[in-house]
Amino acid sequence: MHFRHLAWPTQSPDMNIFEQLWSVLESMVRSRFPAPSLKQLQDVFREQWYSVPLETLQNLHESIPRRIHTVLQTKSGPTPY
């Protein structure tokens, strides 16, 4: 089996679906607590982490091939992710 090495930064947000997951979590938290204290924020994030819909996680996972394709098309340049 042959694997193609793709050149882009190892911590690229383009390929890291957790970057989008953090955005989902932030939206969930901010909808409940517009300006929480740090302690409240930690508690709410912990609570919301376990209530992220499975469909959201599946959609992020399924987006990986599209992300790879976009990174290849842009030759590791900026992407819309």
C-alpha cells in the first residue's frame, strides 16, 4: 500500500476537526452563560462536552476526506475551514 505524504503544518487547524468541535462547544456554552466566571465556564464546558450530539461528531469525522482534498487543491495554502 502506498501512502502519499502531504506537506502542511503538523498542527494545522485545516485538518484538526477538534478546532470545529471547540467552536460548537463554545456556542453551546455561550448560549447558556453569556459571561460566566472561569469556574462556571469550566463546569459548563465539562457538562456540554458530554452533550455534543453524535451527529455533530459524525459530520466532523466525515469531513476529513473533503478537508484533505481541499488542502491538496490549495497546495497547503489557506482553506475555508
